[in-house]
Amino acid sequence: MPGWRQHLPRPLTSAPYREALARFRETPAGANVFRFGPYALMPVLGAAAALAPTFFGTRMTFLIILVALYVLLRISDSLIGVAILALTLALLPTDMNSFEQNIMFNVALFTLLGIGLNVVVGYAGLLDLGFVAFFAVGAYLYALITAPDAGASEWAQTWDVGLTFWAVLPMALVLAALIGVLLGIPVLRLRGDYLAIVTLGFGEIIRILLTTEDYYTGGPRGMFLLPKPPFFGRELDTAYELYLVVLVLALIAVFAAERIRNSRVGRAWEAIREDEDVASAMGIDTTVYKLLAFAMGAAIGGVGGVVIAAKQGSVFPPDFSLEISINVLAVVIIGGMGNVRGILLGALLVIGLPDVLRDFSINFWAIHLDNIGQDYRLVIFGAALVAVMVLRPEGFLPSKRRVAEFREADLLQEEMAT
Amino acid sequence: MEQWIQLTIDGITLGGVYACIALGYTLVYGVLRMINFAHGELFMMGAFAGVYTLQGFQDHTSLNEDLPSLTITAAIFMGIVVAVVLAVLMERIAYRPLRHAPRLAPLISAIGVSIFLRNVMLRYTNARREVYPDVFPDGSIEIGDVSVSYIKLFLIGMSILFMVGLYLFIQRTKTGTAIRAVAEDRDTAALMGIDVDRTIVLTFVAGAALAGATGVCYGMYVGNAAAGMGFIPGIKAFTAAVLGGIGSVPGAMLGGYFLGLSEAYTTKLFGAQYKDVVAFVLLVAVLIFRPWGFLGKREDRRA
């Protein structure tokens, strides 16, 4: 650790703390804390969620949730932990007002998107800067084939398809994956840098095409009056109900992503990420596996698009700007690349926190900044991406292997220095 | 016919701009094997430095009318200074600590820098455009039915001047030789007594100076500076660099002009709304059929 960095407070994950924690875990009392701690946290978290809005207001509540979830994510590795987490998340917004519920919806949606991008960036080590493209594909597919009278799109007015939300979900999944493969084929034979810029370009092109091809998309006038998801004879139209839908989708995505990561495919991705040449020498068809990662990420992005179209009830080209891609990337990077649990924390930090601090102001000495969360979020994200890469490249909740990977270079340097 | 000549001139004007930015990408890629995503933002910051300098002259002196050549030179100089300072800072803060990190890390860091700079300017200007004062003499040269405005000629001339300057710098000076040596093989260059860190910084400086100066000229050409102005030219210049063969200096120039001309003709053939699409299509086509570009080295295929 060179120079000034050694003066920073040690992160809680540094060796002395870790060792102390490991020793504690081996004592009988410690083992019990680790086994039952997560369960004990659930009522705490539930109580905090139920009571906090009354006592503390939105900001404090959010902070409490953040801290509680961080601790929960930190210590629970088991399936039961995940189940508790899911249940807690499902019950959390019951007592919130609609503004807060909308924030939670966005957090959940970006968790879902983050899980998708994480497959590409975190597992396979491919930088995709045009993730919004697949998001847009899902959203516009939903708009085109569900709405009986969808705004300015002539195509939708001529062909009244009228499918429902649940039918569109798998279609969006397949279509987005297909487009991902088509885009990936020319680029994925090459190394990551090109992919970054091609996807960046593709994200922009999609937006341009959505604006120009107004026979299908309604152009800048967009498409609206989209139906809500039907559910046993009624419509899911509140933020909370849609939040639950996203949560379930996110859970399925987590499950799928984790299963794949621990499979032959996941190990191939890992090998490609660490060293493509070696992976290829070991007989891994790198192009095929990279395409697979890209397609899976795209598919999840497409599903996210369907959800947002249903939630908003409208789609307009500016909704699918580069900012979405950046937000999702920030969720993945800040949470900790390659780690599903980190994504949730990343979404809370990147999506939730700025919304909660929307009208937060700083007036200090000569500095007067208003509406921090709203106006300065991208300034802060930019700085945060650099800071995370330089100071803590594994993110806040990293996967173990990722730490090893990022620290390896540092260790080598230190060894060489001594 | 006149229309095609006009389009060709437009293409050369824009191509020169792309070529100048593309050189920065190519130089940095050459020594670090990294895409400096924030390079387009240097171009944008240069344009802002230029517009504020000229506005300063406008508000406090009458030099803009009396001696426009001086104020324009000063503006270009300020553009270079600002871009160079930023480039040195970003190399120091965001890239150097990550030189031994996995490939993804500096790339993400560069994107962070790019987002940061763009949004700082967006907030600083309150998302408005800063209008360039009317310094440059209006008017145009008429050749037959074709008219070329002075500012276009100026932009074409300046971009060629910048490129020739950079080319001589790379080929003839000792520093340029060091840059080429580091690009060829960093370890061997270090063994030969070249200060690699210093050379990398100088590479950033050279690319940034070019981007900053081009930013000012381009800003004068379009008449304003905006926080988002670096993004699209940045992507296109990168495309130009890839077209020409990334890492190759003449390739970046060729790629820039090729892209500029393709765009100009696309506007005529398919309509103006597709002019941003053509760069992307070209990029993908090159990556499929000739990933090492027009003039790149073939073994760079997978780099």
C-alpha cells in the first residue's frame, strides 16, 4: 500500500479485523451468533422499517435500512439468509408512503438490471456500456404488443396485438438475448476495450432509431396508455405491487445467475476474465462463452425494460439515455463486481440514496450546493467510479475471489519492493 | 456536382477534427493499451477554456475587434493549457495507480473521469450553451459555384497544422522517439534508460494539447461550447482511430478523414438523422473484416 493510503482508516475487511472475526467465529458463542444472527436481525429490521418513518422521516429510515442490510449481507451466506433477506425486502415498504415506495421500486429494478449487467461485467469481465439498449428493447416490445392504442405509433394502431405482461416477459427475454448475440458476434472475438465502445455506440444508436423510426415507435411523441400487468382478475397498479413483481423477478435472476456461476459455464467465464489466452489454451471456446454471458445479461436487461414500461405506462426515447447505462454500471461497480449481494447494496447507494437526498443542500463556507441528490448525482458517480477503482476496486461487498484478483497485483509489487 | 464538392469540403472539415481527437486516443492506446474514455471531455474542456477566454476579452477589452488574431491565439493557448493540466491530473489520480490492475479497472476509472468532467461542466453552465463571441471574420471564398467560409478554411488549415506538428514531434524529437519506444515495448524501453512514467505523462500531454486546441477551433466553428459536446465526437474519433488501426499515427489521420467524408456523404444519401449511425456501422464493419484497421499492424489483431 503506497504512500498516503496507509493513513486511511483500515477497512473492516482488512486482515486484523478478519482474523479477529474468524477467531470469534470458532468459539461456541461466536458460532451461534453467526448461525442465528441473521434471524435475530429480521425483527430488528422489520421494526426499524415499520417504526422509522414515523419517528425519523425518510432520510433516517433509509440510512437505518442501509446499515441493517449491509450488516445482514455481510454475515449471511446461507440460503436461509437469502430467504430472510427477501422476506424482509418484501415487507419493508408496506408502511411507506408512495414516494418512498417508488424509491424502493427503483432500487429493486436497478438491482435486477445490476444482476444482468453483473453477469457481463462481473462474471465474464466484459465492459458493456450500452446496457440501456436491451432495457429499451424490452420496454418498446412491451409497448408495441400490449397496447391497444399506444400513443403515436402507427404500427401499434394497425396491428392490435394485445398480449399481456406475463406473455411479453419471456418474449422480451428471448428477443433481448438474440439482439445481444447479434451485437456480440462481431465484437466478442476481440478484447474488452472494443466491446466497451461498440456497446456505448449501440446504446446511442438505439435511442436515435427510437426517435427516427416513428412509424413503429411513435418517435419523440412516444407511446403511452400501456396496460398494467393483470393478476387473477385485477391489475397490479400500485408501486408496491409492482415492487413485489420486480423483487420476484430479481430473486429468480439471482438464483439463475448464482447457479450458472457455480457451473461449468461460470468457471469458464471466470477463466476468461482472469486470462483469456490461458482460458483459450485450456480449450475454452472464449467467443461462445462470452456470447453466452452477453446474451444472459441482455435477457435480464430486456425483462427490466418490460417492467419499467408497465410501471410507467409510457415509453419515450429520452427515457433510454446513456444515464441508465451509467447508473447500472455504478450499481455493479460500487456494490462489488461479480457479487450478487453487493448489487443490492450498490442499488441502495446509487439509486436509493440520491433520491432520498434529492433536496439535500450543502451550505458550508463558500460552498453552496442545492439539490445534491438530484443535480449532482452524476458528478458524484463519476468521482465514485474513479475512487472505487483506485481505493477499493473490489467494491463494498466484494466476492472473495475478486479481492484476491485485484489485490494480487498490489501484493506482487509489495513483494518486489521488499 | 457543386453539392458533392461542398459535401467533400464539409467532410474534410469534420474529418480534420476527428483526426485530431483520434490522435490522442491512438497515442495513449499505443503506450498504455488503454482507451482513454475521458479524451472527448478534454476536447470539450478546451472548447470551454476558449469560449471563456474570448468572452473575457470581449467584456474587458476591445481586442476582439482590433486584433482578433491575438485573442484567437490566446484562446487556443488557453484551450491547450486547460486540457493539458486536466490530462496530467487524470493520469496521476485516476490511471497511474491502476497501471498494474486488471484491464477493466483503468477502463472504468476513465469512464468515471469522463462522467465527472461532463457533469461538472453541465452543472457549472446550468446545462446551457456558452456562445462564442463573434471574433472570426465572416465571409467566404467563392470558387465557381462552391463557397467555402473562412472559418471552415481556418479549421481545415489548423487541423492539418496540428497534425503535422504532432507528427514531427513524434518522429523527430527525442521525446517522440521515447514515446514510440514505450509503445513498442515498455520494459525494453525502461532498460534503455527511458523514464517510462515521464514518457506516459508526455503522451497524455501531447494528446491533450491537440484535443484542447481542436476544441477551441471546433467551438469557434459551431459557435458555442456545451457540456455534452465531447461525447459524440469522442466516440467518432475513437471509431476513426480504430478505422485507421489503433496505435498508428498516420492511421488515425486517415481514419479521421475517411469518417468525416463518409458522414458528409451519408447526410446526402440517406438523410441527416443517420449521420451518427454511419460511424457505428463503420466501426462494427471494420471490427468484423479488418480489426487491425487500414494501417495497423496485423499482430495487433487481438489487442
